[in-house]
Amino acid sequence: MRCTIGLMSGTSLDGVDAVLAQWPEPVPSGEVPPRPRELGFVHVPMPAALGAELLALNRSGRDELHRSALAANALARLYARAVDELLAAAGKTGPTGPTGTQRSQVRALGAHGQTVRHRPGEFDGTGYTLQLLNGALLAELSGIDVVCDLRSRDVAAGGQGAPLVPAFHAELFGDASRDVAVLNVGGIANLTLLPRQGGVLGFDCGPGNLLMDHWMQRQPVPGAFDADGRLAARGEVLPELLRRCLADPFFERAPPKSTGRDLFDGPWLDHRLVGLGDSRPEDVMATLAELTAAAAIGALRRHAPSTRQLYVCGGGAFNGHLMRRLGSLAGAGAAVGTTAAAGIAPDRVEALAFAWLARAHCERRPGNLSSVTGAAGPRLLGALYPAS
């Protein structure tokens, strides 16, 4: 089978992850499929101006339609650049240029787009999820078939449209001998539960890096993120702030459920800081890291207490302090490590999932799990923009 590309830009707004994957041939039902072969990976940083505009578009503002259209164009160009860099790194480009025979080895690319609103089931009973991306422009610039708008069909079928990665996690990380879970810590954290017997479950369990990044960027000498959790590691958890955060009704809601910046944002945090005085920045950061860890492990204990292995992926897997807190809260009953232990680098899992979704679309296979999203049933996900 030819290759597919996965392109992911998440709520952290740090950039675009691009992965080129070659997929094995299908295996008989009941057999463990071999892993995809990764042929290349690149990360392209998000330009500051585009990141700021995408962040601003998470809220109502002036001339939103015009600004959203231009941001979708800019993101398509950034994605196309990521594709160029990825194929160059993988040695797939040839002298004939962007639409040459070398590039034609890629069957399709799965492009997430940038989520700016996520309100499934609200307002009119259907709601919406909105990922900005000009898929037609990306197909034009890349010379590759584009599969995008991957969440809307699930929402139309009554689902949350998120998370979509559990079906892919099940294929890669499921283990017939033990209960396994996968925690993806991007801007938002989502948890996939893979019992050795029974169906796959998954849901957003709370903020991931989003609030920690927001707090870091508000400091006098700001950084894009708290590298390795060093600021958090110097602080002490503020019990009252943690209590206020965990009191949000989202954490007690039963799955299926999903969330985003529509709930967890700067004003959400500011509201919970009111009346706490001048807290040290490192103490607030330690509390936000504890919130991410406590919400994830609390959900794991509530819904899958027999889990013996928790794999962590996404940017949070590189936060040493967060990983230590996850391990401590999980206790001796569950081993905590990154997906690298299972053969997949933690910063590549989500992009691989969107390469997998592109493959599923091309093969006319469903990409969602109704047990995860709450949709009425399996659905073919994505809209196709052919390269020619």
C-alpha cells in the first residue's frame, strides 16, 4: 500500500507535526496488525502572528468571517510547507517538483486543521466543531489528495467529534493480556481505555498543557512552555486552587465528553485565582500540573481501575515533573511510561493517527468509535479534496 501523511496542529498552538507512514497490508480478523513504518517526521513551528490570530479566533471578535478565511489560507500554506519539509527529509522528492512521480507515492494526507470552536450537541441539538483549514488550497499547493474536516460527520451523527484517536490507539497499543490506557497530553488531555476484554472507551479528561502554557506565557520572563516542568517542580501545590479547579462540573460528567478552549482558558483560570492573594508563579504552575495529573488519574481510577499500563504521548510526555506526578498518583498498580516503550515516539502518535484516518477514508472504512464519541454509529470521516 502507498503511504499517507498525517498533519496535526493542536490546541497548544506550538506548530505542525507531520509524519509520513507506510501501512501494512490488512491481516485476518483477530490477528495483531503489524506497526506502520514511519518514513519521516518533522515539526514546523507555528509563526507567532498566525498563532496569535488563531488563538484570538477562539472568541467572538471583529470581522471574524474574513479573518477566519485568511487564517485558514495561512494554515494551509504552513501545512504545505510541512509536507515539503517532510518529503524532503524522507527522500521522497524528485527533480520533477511538487507534482512529480515521487510525490505520487503518497496516497493522501490527513489534515486536522486548527480547532477554534468546539460545541458539539449545543444550541440546536447538533452543535458544531470548527477546524480552520483551506483544504482545497492545501491540495493545490501539495499536489496530494487532502482528507480534512475529520470531526464534523461524527458530530452530525450525534457524537462529540472527539477524541478520534482511540480507534488508532486500540490498533497500536491494545494488549490481550492486560488492561492498558493511553493518555494523550496536548493542549487538552484525552484518555483511551483499552481493556483486555470489552470495548474501547475514550474521552477528554481535562486540560493538558493548555493552562500551564498560558500561565508560563504570563510570567515577567515568559517562555512558550514550562520546559521539563522545571518551574512546577520548584513550587508547591495550592490546595484551595486545586480544589476550585477540580470542582468544575466537567470533571464529574460521564463520557462521552470532549472539551477545549471553549471551557479551559485564561478567564477560567483567573476566576479560580480570585481571592487567593499573590501566589508565587511556581506554586500556581505546580497546581496546574497537579490538575492535569489528578484529572487524568482520577478518570482512570473511576472508569478503568484494573489498568496495569498507562502510556503517555503528546507534548506532556516530555514534561518530567508531570510524568513523575502521574506515576505517583497512579501508584504501584499501574506502570506509567511514554509510548516510546511501545515502539512509537510520543510526539508522533497524534500525527500518525491522522495519517491513519486518511488511510481509513481512502479505504472507505469508518474512522470513529461510537462507544467513544456517542455517535449513532460508525461513520466515514472527512471531506476529500483531490489533488487533480
